[in-house]
Amino acid sequence: MMTAMEELVDWLDKYADNRLYGGRELTIHEIKNKVKTLLKKEREQMGYTKQDVFKAGEMGEINRHDIEHIISYLDKAKEK
């Protein structure tokens, strides 16, 4: 799976290749919309970081062992 930035670079590369063979120019509006779409996709892919989970656990006064246990389950779920 490509990151949003990798996908953007790939999209721009394909555009550049197409332009060399007579394709039309992209507008700033089209580029801006593509970047917005990919940034939204990247945020959705990221989810919560381990640091986010630790911080939330500390705020909720959950012991460190339980937090680490939750993170291990999150890691396993992400692999599937």
C-alpha cells in the first residue's frame, strides 16, 4: 500500500509522462483537490499512534501493563 505522498508523486509522474506525449496541463485547482484527497486518505490510514494510546491511558489512569496489552492487540489487528 502506498502512502499518500507516494501516491501523489506517482500521480504527478504519470501526469508528467502524459504531458510529454501531448496531454493537457493540470490546473492548480486539480492539483489542490488531489492533494486534499490524498491528505484525507493519509489521515484515515494513520489512525491513532502508540503515543496517542499511551497518552490516553495515562489521562484515564490506566496502568502501563494494560496500555501495552491494548497496543499489542492493535498491532495484531493492523497486520490482518
